[in-house]
Amino acid sequence: MNVMKRHNYSINKIKMAMSKKIFYLLLLLMASGEYCAQQDALYSQYMFNPFAINPAYAGSRDAISGVILHRNQWAGLDGAPSTSSIALHSPFKGKHFSLGINAFAETIGPSTNQGAFLTYAYRVKMPVGKLAFALRGGMYSSRFDKGRLNYNNPVDQHNTGGVFTAATPTFDFGAYYNTNHLFFGASVSHIAQLGSSFDDVAETQLELNRHYIASFGGALEISRKLVYKPSIIVKYVAGAPVSVDINSSFLFNKVFWLGASYRTSNSVVLVTELNITDFLRIGYSYDIVFNQLQRYNNGSHELFIGFDFGLKKQKSVSPRYL
């Protein structure tokens, strides 16, 4: 509250123009002290793109597998998050390890965040299924354009403009177990919680908070033309409520996925995926929020294109469904 007073914000004015200023306000509050990554990029299609949330998933599709994804969160809300990412991972024939690479770029109001990472996963064949452990490391950078902030008082002493940048290494760890019918995964991102100052501005810090994610689910072949896939993901970061996503998806005729998720942050997600061929698939999801933000946005859109080269033909439910 002291920070808000110090910057002379007008609460009434913010409410009247909330659709344009909500993220700028939040980012300004962070810029006045510590700029913390309160939440990694949100993905609604985690059940079709597990590598995005767990590095130990690398190689589990027994193929050279890749995903290109774009997410437009809270469409219609100026300054809302927009995220693009690309990932590629593969096992090595005759070896117990897999390698992966992924990169992302996101914009949130006047802030632009980017990252590029390498993954090494070690996979062990168990009596039933496979168990993998992985380490992912890379660089996380952030660019903050203070000149794009909206102020109540144009001559405010803090409205000096300027572009500030910061970068820090980061490391993630993950574990993943799967059989032909079920999976369980757990991961921790930003293990070391490293940080960096924005250029030479000591009072403004980029800090990456540790994130914990657990996911589990399975695939049940109801008939030759129908597969049911339930899954749950639990996410936690210090200072924020625990978030839980519960998803149910159905695969029709081994071609078309249709499902829905409930997120405890009061939102519902509609999910689809189309297996165009054995090697190419596309997916789309639409998020609907049922909180105060509902008045200021038109939902969230997420689109991905995935490909797999070298998948083995299977007559029953296989890890490709997981």
C-alpha cells in the first residue's frame, strides 16, 4: 500500500481503465522493489505437451518429438500475457539417455521475458514401465520498458522512461514414470532461485522463485475406437495459492481428442487435438474464467503443432497417449 501511495495511483481511475492498465500497475509495483517471477508460463494443454512442465518427459514418446506452441492469455485485455515456445526432444537408440532443447518468449505489458534451455534425461527400464530423471538448465532473461507504463501523474518523479534488462541462469529437475496405461511426474523449476539486477539498478531485481509441479493420469482403452484419458496437475509457488487442474479427455477413432479441464482459479478449459497423421498433430484450447477478470477479457487461446518421427506401431494403448 505504501508503494501505491508513493507512486500516486488513483484507485478509481485504475478501475475505470482496468482493461488497459492492470498489468502495467502490477509490473510497476514489482519494479519498485523486486521483480519476481511469480509464475512460469501457463499451459492449458499440458496433457498433450508434458515436456513443457517436466524435463524428465524427454524421450518418453520413443521418437524425435517436437512442439511449437503459442498462447494468447486473456484476449482483449491490453498488456495480457502472450507466450510462444518451441521444444524438441528425443531418446538415443541403444542408450539410456535422452536429450531435449526448448525456448520461449513472452510479453506481459511492458515486460518481455525469454529463455533457452538444454535437457538431459536418464531413463531406466523397470519391471513394469520406465522411470526417468532429468536436469534442465539454461538462461532466463527479462527486458523491462519503463517508458510503456501508464501513470496517473505524467510528471511523476518515477516516470523517467528507460529500458532495463537482466539475465540469470536457471536449473530445473524432474522425475517421470510411465507404463502403457498410466504416468506420474514431478518437477521443480528454478531450483537455485537465482537472480540478477536490472543493468546497474541495484534496487530493481529479477528473481526466479522455485515452482513445484506434480502430475498424474492414465489412458484407458474403452473400445477399439474410444480411449479415455484423465489427468491432474498440481502447481505450487511460494506466496501463491495451490493451483489444481483436473482434465478428462476422450480419443475418438484414434484421430480426434476432445476434453475439458477445471482449474481451481475458477476457470474451465475446452481442449481438442487432431491426429492428422501418425506423425503430425495439432491442438487447440480455450480458457474461460469465472472471476473478476471475466469482465475485461474474451478468454485465452492456445494453439500447438506437434510432430513425432520414428513412432513404433502399437495395437494397444501406448505411451504416445500419455
